[in-house]
Amino acid sequence: MTRPVEIKVIGTNTEGLAALEGRVAVVVGADGKMDPVAKTLNRASKGALARFVGSEAFAKMKAGQVQALSWPAGLSVDSLDVVKLERRPTPEEARKAGAALAKAKGRAALLIAAGPMARADELAAALALRAYEFTDHKSERPEGTPGAVTLMVTKPEVVSEALAPRMAVVDGVFWTRDLVSEPANVLTTTSFAERLKELSGLGVSVEVLDEPELEKLGMRALLAVGQGSASPSKVVVMQWNGGTKGEAPLALIGKGVVFDTGGISLKPAVGMEEMTMDMGGAGTVAGVMKALALRKAKANVVALVGLVENMPSGTATRPGDVLRSMKGDTIEVVNTDAEGRLVLADVLWYAQERFEPKGVIDLATLTGAIIIALGHDKAGVFANDDAFARQFMKAAEHEGEGAWRMPLGGYYHDIIKSRIADVKNSGGRPAGSATAAVFLERFIKPGVPWIHLDIAGVCSTPGETTVAPKGATGWGVRALDRMIAETETE
């Protein structure tokens, strides 16, 4: 399992700075003013820092950018990295600076002299996030692996207190990224459930429902998706009860299709290897639960994930089959590649029946249509409650996780009407993400606030983002944790 880079917070101390080795980063105000630590480094470097700060190159730098001064005279360091930031930087500027430091060469060890800069915790957390590398299946660990980072600030106790919960969330993000990055022969439905059981060591109650119990509960839609695979379908229930006793929990629901061939409606061969990430919703839910447990969140949250594998075989569900969901609605399967919504339908209903949550949020790599609409920059947000949606959107914006509100409505319901059943599982290409969302809406009880997050475009990206390399991003862990934190009880 990938662990975040270790970050140590210390107070400002100018003694011994001249003898430092390795890398040193120093934050300089956008106005060019230097704090005592920066001034000490300037003297030790025989004025190299001041010369750069007074140059046109520094003036052209944007807030959050980093410029390396290699082998500065008078210092033993390999590089003196100049970080340009406003005295009160925006969260995004601080994140960009941290990410830039993480990507710089020679990352064996790093001292960051942040001085009195606000959001030092944001910078450090972003550095840890961007330093992520999935190396579990590499024979040799890549060069430049991040080592320990020391953060020098004027108020170390304050920064340490602010950084601790952020690093808990970083740990959750890393776990999500690891899960999404795993190949399907390693992360099977069974091994996924076993990994989720590890949360019990952090105080999370974990329960695994196997196929006989799912049959008994009537989860026929979910079971239909996995019936063509040798891997048994499962539902894992995780409960974190850190809030007021008896208070209704928030329910998080994750789609966990460990591999999606499309079933009988087989996907094209090109790009099918990427379908190892079709369990991204379940991975995100797992990361959130780990973050909540690590930071001892004062909240009641229940998370449920449906773990299945969608394979073609002689026992697989066929196009044209009619299923009866746990709710009782009948579903005409017109496309076996529209399988995630079948999994979620039963898990959504079960969560509401059993836990009577105060709100429900589901996450799923549900449609390619959302990528056509929003690319890899934003997740699609569908909600039946404006206040609930605003709460999430505010948290996502603060964390820099792109999200865009998408429409629901009767028009989209009309598209998925079935001639022979209550509903069909696909309305075709037009408005594909919206018709998938309204399908799920059928399985939300009246009066229950609900958000559906279609994360197909942001779960794993073809290029790097501000705080993630190419591949699994862990999108949603930070936003959901913030959303929960802002409503925690004292």
C-alpha cells in the first residue's frame, strides 16, 4: 500500500541553514519581501536569492510557481527552490506550489521554509498528494522517490494541528488511488472485500454480504450483473459512528465493478484494459471512510459498495432479459454494458431500507457520456435537493475538485420507458448521463436528499492534474470529507 510522504513541522530557526544539504525551498512574498529565514538563506548564498527576487524572471512568475536556483554559491544544497506566494494565498495557489515542489527533481529530502505564510498546511498536503506513485507491480522502485519533508513555520503547533486531518485525508486519497490502479486479476470482488475489512482496525464496522444473503434480500438486479463471472458478487457495508448516538447517518454508495467487459453487449477491445477502474466509485467511498476513521470524524456515516464483475459467458444476463429489483420495479435489460445502474439500484434501496439515512450520495464511473459532456475536468452532479447539492458543490470548489450540476427531469424519464417492463436500463446515446441518473432516481425514496456523482471522467485521467499524476486521482475523497467535516457535531 502506498503511504504519503512523511512531513515534519518545526519552528523557524536560522541556525545551521547555511550548512544544509539536499534541497531547500523558501517561500518569498509576491511583493519580494523576505522573512528572517529567507534573509538568512540570502546571506548564506551571497545574495543569490535577493538577485533572483529582484529580477524580471521573478516578476513574471505567477503565484504558486517554483523556480530552482541550482547549486547556489555559499550553500551546500543542490537546489534552492524559490516559491512565489501571496502572503494570503488562495488554496489553489498553495496547492500549485506544493505540487510543483513534489514534481521537482532530486526529491530525496526537502526543507520548506514557509515562515509566516498562511495555508502552509495546504501546501504540504498538496505536495504529499502530488508525490504519489503506484509502484506495487514495479520490479524496481523509480528514482526520485520522495523522502521526508520538513516544514519550517513560525507557528508549528498551529500548522501541525491543521495538517493532521489533512494528512488523514491524503491517506484516504492514496488508498483510493491504489485500489483504482490495481489490475482486475489482483483486485477481485473477494480481495476487494478483504481489503475493506482492514478498516475494522480503525474502528469502522465492516460487514460483507455474500450471494446467498443477497438472494434472500432480493438484490436480483445486482446479482444479474455478476452472474456471468466466476467471481462472486458481494455487498460490503461499512459504518463509522463518530457522531451523536442515534442520529441518522449520511449514506455513501459506491459502484464496484472490478472489471467491465460490457457483458454480452461486449465493449470494443481497444481501451478495454482501462475498465479495471470501473470500481472507482467503491474505491472513493473506501477512501472517504478511511479518512473519517483516521481523523476520528464526529459524524455518522454508512458506506455501501456493490462488488461485481461483468463478464460474458453461458450464464451471463442477456439483452432482452427482464429483472425484478429489490424495490420491486421490473427492469428490461436492453444493454448489458449499462450494468452499473443495476448494481446501484439495489444497493441504494437497501441502504435506505436499513439505515433511513439523512441523505444519500452515490458515486460511479457510470457513463462515457459524461466524458463527452465534461471531459476529464469535472464530474457530473445530479441532485434532487438544491441545498444538498450546494453543500457538496461548495466543498468540491474549496478542494479544487471539478464538479458541474447536470439536469434531471421528466423528459429523461420518458426516454427510458419500457414497452414490457417498468423501466429499461438504457435510453441509448442521447443524454446518456442524464437518463442513467434518472434511472437511479427511481430508487430514491420520496423526501430523501440525494446526489449522484458520475465520476467516469475524473476517476482516472489520461494526463496529470494539479495534485495527481496521470491515472487514478482519488477524486471525491477530499470534497466529501470536507462536506462531512462542515456538518460535524461537537
